Amino acid sequence: MPWYEESFGEDYLLVYRHRNRARAGREVQAAAGWLDLEQGESVLDLCCGTGRHSIALDDLGLKVTGMDLSSVLLQVARESSRGRKIEYVQGDMRKLPFTDGVFDAVLNLFTSFGYFTEDDENEKVLSEMARVTRNGGRFLVDFLNRKAVESNLVPRSEREQEGNRILEERWIDGDFVRKKITVTDHKGERHYQERVKMYDRDRMLAMMEAAGLTVDQVRGDFNGSTYSEDSPRMIITGRVER
């Protein structure tokens, strides 16, 4: 089973509980400004997880579709979004279940890219983003900054959370950053792996241009700082031009 099918389950909700809706709201406010999103526009939250960003987008009056592969995370998203008009869809980001040009904008947040070993599989994600976005529509990809990861990686961290012990071990494996997560509670130990293929700025921009995504700007964080090799993030915005 691929790591991303095994890892995004019940324990994921525990490990990443610190990623809250307040933080998502701040990120969406920044993204909406950069993309000039207007009320009523249709937006895809690609790899929406538990719906944190989808809910924040809905708060801005946008027509929101959230898509994820994990049925567990989508169930949480639906429960959190009761009373809202957000549509949640299960699907694979390499083959999006949407017609051409149906969205005004597509957002891919929280390092939800680089999950696949082969470049052409990751490139399919970018091509699909371009396909489902209308001509003149916009996109945002919030990805890790390879240079900063290689320089600042914390090999090991451990914390207690709600009676659980969470151990995270991280290392660089060629072009990949890998993480082993161990969750320990009264039921015993459970282990998960995460693996993201790292791309530097030049490679990301080249792949995007090849996929039909025209890059306008690269920022280093959600405060809007100009990207540098030391930036904590690599946030790429642009538009689709056919």
C-alpha cells in the first residue's frame, strides 16, 4: 500500500491536530488576496484533508469544492462543514474527476505535492490542475523549500499529546525527505511513513510551465516575503493561459 493511503487515517488527525482552522484562515486570506479571488468564484481545494482551508474559503463567499483521497479525512471535513455548501469529492490528484476548465482557481496547500516517486506522476498533478482551471484562472501551490529543508531538518522530535506519545524521525534520502511517525498509546505502537519528493525552485517552475501553468510570483511564506533559499516555504502563484 502506498504510504499516503496508509498514513492519512485516524492517527493523522492526532499527529497534525496543531494545524488548526485559525491558521488556515490566515493562509486563505493571504492566498485570496494574491489570487484576486472574488465572491461567487469556483475554487478547488486540492488535497483538502479535514477541510480547514475549504471552510476558510467558504467564509469568503467562494463556491468551494474540496477533494482528497482519504475517506477518513473527508468524513471529518463533511462533519466540520455541516450547514455549508462545500462539495467534498474523493479522488486521485493525478486524475481529477472534473471537467475541463470548471474552476476559477485551484489551491494546493500544506505540502500536498511530491507524493509520488516518479517525476511524471507528480507532473500529472500539475497538468490536471491546469486542465480543470479555466483560461485566465489562477493557481497556488504551497510547497516545501528544498534548500531550507536540507539546511534545517530536525532529525527527531517527541511530544506527549492527549495521553499519546508521538515520535517523529526525519531524514534526507536523495531527492526525498522522509519521516517515520510512531504513535504510542494504551493500544501499543503504530508506525507510519511519509515521503515527499523535493524539488527546487527552478525545477518546480519548469514543470509548471510545461504543464500549462504560468508562474507570476514565488513567495517564501504566508506573510508574503520574497522567496529565498532560507524561506520556510515555497508558495507559487500564477495563472492558466491556453
